[in-house]
Amino acid sequence: QSSRGKPVNSFLSYITGDKYPGKCRVLGKEVHTFDKETVHFPKTDCEIVLAKDCSSSSHPQFMVTTKDKNQDESKKIVHIYTPQHKIKIEPKSGWFESAIEVEVDDRQITVPQDGHSITIRDS
């Protein structure tokens, strides 16, 4: 699969080394899981874990969470946690906007609109 097309795919490529075999979709209060099950979200203001590395309980290599944006269940904020970085992906608010805002370690970054990848390097 190519990482071009959507900015979120660039982050998936970064985390998985461009080898993500499945996908998880969040629609409203439903999660369509990697193994094609449908799970309903509980009503909560907390982050819900969508995916997590369970190979090491004390040092997971990644975790992906989501929560509603401003009580709007149609818009989700996604966090990706790695040992080195915290990535926040949030839909922009406004009329007719479909863009996203991305923060890496609490610093906003510009996401290319042409589908090109973003590389996050450790300093």
C-alpha cells in the first residue's frame, strides 16, 4: 500500500515502517476493528485505545487513542504515542474545511496537501 493520498497514512507509514496489513475505522460511536468486528464506544470524555503494542506491558512501542472533539461524535481527535513522540491529529473547525491539524510533541507542523510523506526524526 502507498502512503500517498491522506496525511494520516503518512503517520501510519512512519509507525509501521510502511507495512500496515489492516485498518481500523471509527465512525461516530462505532469502531470497525482490524479483524472486521464492530464495537460500540461507551459515552465518555476519556481517550479510548484503538490499537496498542502488547508485546511489552511496561514499554509498548506504540498506542493509538481517540476521543470526540468538543462533544461532537462525528469528529475525532487521534493521538499516536510512541516512546519518542506524541502525535495529535485533529480535524480543523470551520465551514467547508476538511483539513487536519497535526502536532508532534506539542508543536504544530504543516501537513502537505499533496499526499507526500512527513518524516519525524529524533534529535
